[in-house]
Amino acid sequence: MTSLQGKTAIVTGASSGIGKAIAVRLAEEGANVILAARSMDKLAELEEKINGAGGGEAIAVPTDMALRESVEAMAGKAKAAYGAVDLLVNNAGQMLSGTVRSGKTDEWENMIDVNIKGVLYGIHAVLPHMIGRGTGHIINIDSVSGHEVTKTSTVYSATKFAVRAISMGLEKELARTGVRVTNISPGMVDTPLMGARSVDRKILDPENIAQAIVYAATQPPHVNVNEITVRPV
């Protein structure tokens, strides 16, 4: 297995939920983590927690994934701090009104801007650098909604199908460049995005998804784990 010690990782949507768990776990594995999200207060708390734990370092960078300039500035700070970006975890996402009948166009646009454009902006900000070095790993956090559609998830699922398509196409684009691409599709996870929905079984913890990230990221350089779907039993 490949060590993450001393590697540099960007985690978007790092202020809570899955992103926070990923950032903590990567730092435990020795990676230096750029924490990207809009909520500076939450990022500052997480930065302090990670830096006090004795693993990899953390730098909080307020970032709006819907704005290309903001994403590029964040990636620039990562390169300035550590010289290279080894791992990008595109985790930031919005799950708002998912039906077409709702007519909530502002919410659709929000999901499209963050879930699709934000992923592309993140990739664009690090990919030339990774290709130039002949190494790197892009991990996109998708959803089981990128595989299936319910009557209440039409628009949200459309954005997550897009993330999966981006992952699949990018993996083919980057064949033999040394840059790996992984698409991870969580099922129901206990995060703020889930809200107050009632369930009749034990759902996933954010740490379960973080473990999947570590699994994919620590494979030997010639091994590309393309797709992981993680569901509760």
C-alpha cells in the first residue's frame, strides 16, 4: 500500500459531514490537508483540531466552489504552501429540491453550480499541475443518486449522474498520464444534508466514506480504483 505521509490533499466541503471526516482521516494518515468550504468559522475549528492532533497539517481556505476564481485561488494557496497537490477530493455538494414540478429554479441552479461546475472547477485548478508531474489522484464524491432516480430526486440525481459521467470520461482521458480518477458513491449517510428524515435501519457514518477514500488513495501507483459504491446494509 502507498503511504499518504507528507502528501498534499485538497478536500472541498470540508467544514462538516463527509468532508470533515475525510479531512481528519487523511491528516491521521499523515497528509497535509487544505480545508476548503464557505464557512470559515467551522473550517477554523477543524484546522485547530487537526493541527493539534499531531498528524498532517491543515490549512483552512474559505472557498466558494461555484466561483472559478475562488477555486483557483484556493488551489494556488495549496501549491504555494506545499509545492504540489497530490490528491483532490471533490466533496462539496448541495442537495436541495429535486423535483422538476417544484419549479424552484434558483435551487436547481445552486445544485448545478456546486455539484457540477464546482467539480469541474476543482479538477481544472489542479489537473495541468498533476499531468505535468505525472502523478496525482482526483476523487469525486458522487452518490447512489448518480445511479438511480426517485420521484423526488430528478434534478439532484441529474447533477450526480453528471459527476459520475465526468469521472468515467476523465479516467479515460487520463489513461497513461499517471493521474488516477476515482468515483465514490455513498448511500444514505448521517450528515446535515440528510436532514431529519426518518429511517428504519443503521445508516452510514461519514467515517465509512473516509475509509473508502483512504483505500483508493493508498493503492500502488499503477492501480486505479475507478468506482466504489458504499451502501448501508
